[in-house]
Amino acid sequence: MKVGFVSPACPHSSCREQYKNWVGVGFLFQCLPGARALACCLPAAMHSLVFLCAQKAVSHHSTVRGALEFIPKELYPVLFKAAFMDKRTLVLQDLVQTWPFPVLSFQKLLRKCQHCDRALLQEKPNKLCVQTVILGVVAYLNEALDDQLHSQSRRQRLQVLDMTGLQDDGIDQGPESMSLWSRTVTLAKACIDVSKHQSKCAKRTSKRRKGPYSSSVALPPPRPVSVEVHVDLFVNSTSYGVLKDALQNNANSVLRLKCRDFRAEELPIASTVGLLEFLDPTGVRQVDLRFNNLGLSGLRVILPHMAKFTNLLSLKLPYSNIDVRRLSAGMEGSLHYFATQLSRLSRLKELNLGSSRLSGKLKQLLGDLQGPLESLELAFCYLLPNDLAYLSQSLHTPTLKKLDLSGNNLSDSLLQPFQRLLEEASSSLLHLDIMECRLMDIHLESLLPALCRCSRLRYLGVFGNPLSTRGLKNLLQRTMGLLYLQLVIYPYPVDCYSENLPWPPTSSNLLNGSVDEEKFSRVSAELQQMLLTASRANAVWTTNLCRHNTLDYFNL
């Protein structure tokens, strides 16, 4: 197939745009010897060829830098992706400083690469590359501030840097990767540095405008170029100070943070409230407060500050030290206030109250919510049969996509209520966690009819339950009909332990016991063979809990 030539003088705008693209592609072809010979195949292999040329181009920093003003803006995304993938930081910074579009989005630029089958967004973000992008934005803003100081106008190009969606599962952070905590600190420091430069420029501008022969009334300064950074933030006691300083100046700074997902660990109540007050109320999608030892009294202080987040979809309050089993008269009032504040969150879809002792109080907490939840995490909550009975009849169950009941004893009085709950949620459930629930083969057998009705189920977590090899094979065989089930995290079978376990074994016995690796390897191979025989090789059955950490409600 031959490539047609498009004249630059053609009156049709679409043709002129196509010509412009060919010129840009031609520039990249100059960087790859022999690429011209492939031109006849270009329409069929356009993307991979351009990407190949872009990789070659970004390996020559001086060439790219000298040609940036001639490169069509349509080629910036592929050059950015190539530079990010190959860690060409000098080119990356030049691209950011001259970025021709109003938005630079990591999610759009680094999602699965059709040229090399790599999903860069799902890999650990490279520390140097992320730092380079931030430095490029800082340099762009400082140049704009300096131009205004010398009365030189600059057309606003980049307006939004979207850094949301970068992977951070909190584990296996190598020296080249950059955690969410590190990104938060780096961005906060960048905001502080830009604010300082902005203040210096403002003072110098003011002095110039109020010179010795000027009017005493200064003219208003020109509107500065600004960039809004959409970002997820993670703060703890170590990073609290720097993030607070950055957010305090947020409203007046030319580099502003707009938080999407906010996570705070081990912070005092006053510090948590202070940071929540600084956040842009329209941008917050999720608030995650964990290991903060809040208790009902602390939540009574914090929850009223959530109501301003009109787009809040997810609230996570695990390990908040809530215990409703022995409430004094005063604490009963606090529980009622907590439920009332929850009901004010009109758009709430995900709630995590993990490791709170909520025995018998689930109806009181969830009964007044304005809309149905889609994700409910109640791990290790000491639930009672009436809690699950309420849940199975509530407005939430028909819409539940994610349910986590790990750590609740489902082997005894909760078994039948849980079975009814599964039946009611079967049409919507995508993600089910029932880890460490003391489920043995006989209990799982009674749950399988309801479980097999969950036709949309994608994930099942049964790790930490005392199941045998026979029980696991039965589970695998019976769930073959769940065609969307892609990930199962299963326990080491009780018959694969190298020592006799006390019966019934506790979660601690299973977690700390010694597994006979040879026995387990045979069982694992048999399970994999069953999957292959059933043409379900795409399904993953594993004991690796690390896979569980990357699962998220917003990705369901």
C-alpha cells in the first residue's frame, strides 16, 4: 500500500493537518536509519513505527531540543511516552517545559502502550522520571514569572498536570521507584519553592511599578500563568509539616495542589482536621484515615469536616479503635452522631470500617445512608447474625460490587445469614473477601450453591481458612462456571503442613505453621492442571497476598 502525498497548499484543513503530521513523522524518520524504506507500510503500522522512531529520537537530547519548535504538537505525547519509558530525563524536562496542550495527564499518556504491550501506568513509577516532570513544571512556571517581571507576555499553555493513577501498593518499593508518600513530599516542596520565587517576583514587580517618579497608586499586576496539579496525597507525622506549608499557600500560589484521594496515617486529630480544611472540596473523591486511633470521640470531631466534600465517593476508616460492645450512655450519643454524619455524605459509594468492633450496630450505622453502597469492608468487625440479616435485606446488597467480611467467624451462627447475603448480592458482586473466616470444607460446601450464583464474580479471597486439598479442588471444580472469575487467593491446604495442626486450627496456627513445600508444589501443580484441562488457563489461583493489595474499588 503506497502512501499518498498531501500538498501543503491544499485548501482543505484536514489535508493540511495530515501534511503537518507527515512532516513531523518525517523528522522522526531522520532519526532512524532505514525507516524511510518502511514508509510504504506506514498506514498499517503507523503507531509502532512512530514510536520506534520516537525512541530513537529521544536518545539524542541535543537533536530533540534543537527541533522542538518545529515538531507538530501531535507528536509530543509519543515523545513523552518514549522518554518516560527509556528514562531520558533531559528530553522529558524539555518536553514538559514546552508542553503545547492545556493538560498533561499521566493516566492518558502512560496507559497500555499499543507499541510495546507495556502498561507503564501499572508499573512502579520511576523516581527520576516523576521528579523530572515536576521539575519541568517548576521551570515552566519560574520562566513565566520571570517573563512577567520583565513585562514580557507569555501565552498560557500547560494548565493541569494530572498525576493521579500512578501505582503504589505500598510494597516492593525499589530504589528506582517513587512511592505515593515520596511524591507527596516532592510536590509539596515544589509548591513551596515556586511560592517563594513568586513572592520575590511580586516584590520586585511592586518596586518597579512604584518607582521614584511613578504614581502612588500601583497598577494591578498581570494575571500569572498557573498550573493545577491533580494528585493523590499520602501524609503521616513525618511529612505533615511540609504538606501543611504547601496547602496553606495553595489558594494564592501559581502551582496549586488539587487532591483526589487523601490518605493520612498516625496523625493527631487536630492535624488531620487542619489538612482536611485546606483541601479543595470539589476535588476530593476518597478520604482514607487509618491507624489514627480516633475512636468514636475522634470521629465525632472529624466527620463534620467531610460534609463539604460534595464529590466524596469513598470513606475508609480502618483501625479507628471503635468498640460498640460496651458503650456508656455518653458513647451511645457519639455512635448516633457518627451515623448521622455518615448519612450526610450523599454520594458515598464505598465504606471501610475494618477492625472496628461493630457487633449488633450495623443497622444503626448504615440504615440512614441516602443511597446504596457499592463497596463495604467490614473485616474483623465481630459481626453478629442480626448484622448480616440486616445487610441481606438492606438497600445496599443488590448493588454491592465489593464485600469484605474477612476475620469474622462465618463457620458458626453467621453461616446461614451469610449464605442469604450471598444470594441477595449474587447479581452484582464482583469482589468477595472471606479470608480468615474459619471456613472448613463442610462450611464451604454449604456456601457453594450461593457462591456459584455470583455470575459476575472476578475475585475471591479465601486465604487463611482451614481448607484441605480436596476442599480446594472441589471449590475450583464447582466455580469453573464463573467465567469472569480471574483471581482466587487460596490458603495452603491443611494437609500440606509439615506438622500436625490443632483442630480446628486458628488463623494464627495457619499463618505461623510450617508448610511442606514439596507437598504444596504437587497440589499447586494439580490445581493448575485442572485449570488447563478446563480451558481456564487465564484464571490465576495463588497463595500470594501481594496481588490482593493492588485491587481497588475504583478499578472494578
